[in-house]
Amino acid sequence: MRPELALRALLADGEGVLASGPHPERARIDAETLLLHVLAKSDPARNRAWLLTNPEWEVRPETAAEYRRLVGRRLAGEPIQYILGECEFYGLPFDVTCDVLIPRPETEHLVEKAIQLAAHFAAPRIADIGTGSGAIAVALAVQLPGASISATDISCAALNVARRNAQRNRVAERIRFLSGDLLAPVAGEHFEIVISNPPYVAAADRESLAVEVRNYEPPQALFAGPGGFEVYRRLIPAAFAALVPGGAIALEIGYAQQAVVGELMIAAGFREVEFTADLQGIPRIASARRS
């Protein structure tokens, strides 16, 4: 047996390398996750319990080389979701590539708000603007079988990922994926709900972002002008025009954006403006109704 190819040794090496990276507190869990990923390619039965109970198992040299390559990518700061090519959102599996934002747990609050709003309509028409990976649209299609969903994005590459995710989660026949800016692809149509997790990071805040976000996630899905409000200023009045009377809008917002987004909603004609906090108590979702 070659000791350097034993699971125990590979994990120790991987953990040691990642301990000097941007997230040393995740070194062990990331090392395990990456090793399981390369092992599962040849044997899907490999899991974390097996990993921990078979420390002397010998890994093939080519598998060990692939593992070390992935550890190097993680050391450079690449998000582990991009390395694995997938993540979980709202209990569902999603493909993710560098063409789309990685779905965040905070965005699940947006899905939950949309589900609450949809309860007021028998068969809601929902527009998901800037769909990215399709996480919001797909989650809503799974949770709301009576809804019809239109999902738009300016990025054709992102739409390709979103379509794959709709197929993966068996809701492709219930979502229209349309290429274009904001609501332009559905001009002239009307909806009960408009929902979006738009770009909302101020350009000046770029250097304050984590290396995973700053260097790897698509900038067009992150940044929205000097103050982070550029997309809101266009999207909110466009959504008002697209909604039926009594229809609702729900948007994810960034830190300290509550006041400005609320003012934009009121100026556009919305009423019943509300904010939903995330688990840290930070206002995360802005919602309102059209008169």
C-alpha cells in the first residue's frame, strides 16, 4: 500500500493546504467534501460516514491527482459550489456554473414570501426577473403547481443553466425562459406577482466582498451602479405597469437599502409596502401591492 494514497493522508494533506486559504475554519469540511466528490464519480455509494470509517482505504493515483487539483482551486478562493457544479436551494438540487450566482439561503425568504402572496390567487401568473440559475422560478414551480411562471434574464448562458435546472427538477414544461432585459421579454403581458433577486451591490463595495464573490461570481448579476439601486429604479415602475390590480411585487434587497427601496415603491404607486427580515434580523425582502 502507498501510504500517501490512503484516505487519512489525503484528507490531512487537503486540510493542511486549505487551512492556509481564505476560509481556514472550513478546511476540514471542504477537504472531506472535495474528496467525496472525486470518489463518488467512480462509486456513488461513498459517503461521509464511509470516509470516516475507512481511513486506510487506498485511492487510485489519478483520483488523488484530481483531488489535489480541486483543493488547489478551492485554495485560490473558488466557491466550492462551482467546483462541485451544484448546490441545494429550497431543498432542491441545482446545477451552478460561473455564469450564475450561487443561490443563497437568504433568498429562500423571497420564495416563501412569493408563496404567501400567491395564496391570494387561484392560478397566479408569476414573472421571475433576472432568473439566473432559475432557483426562484423552479422552487416556485415545485411549490405552486397551479402557477404559470415566466423567467427572464439578460444572459443567455444563465438561461441555459436555468433550463437545465427546470428539467432536473421536472418543471420545465411550466416555466417559460425568455432572454432580455428585466420585463422587456414579456412586454404587454400582465402578472399577479413580479419577483426578483436583482443586482443590488454598489460598485464601490466591490473590494469589501469575499474573494469567492468578488473574483468568481458574474459581476453583471451583482453590481447595480454607484449606490446599488440602478436596477430597482428601472424594475419597480416596470413591475407596477405589468401587474394586475391587486397584484404584488417581492424583491430581495441588500443591507441598509430598506428606506430607498420603500420610497421607490411608493413613488411608483405601490401600497402596503412591507419588509421581511432574514434570520439575522436584517430586512431582506421588500414587498408591496398594486392598487
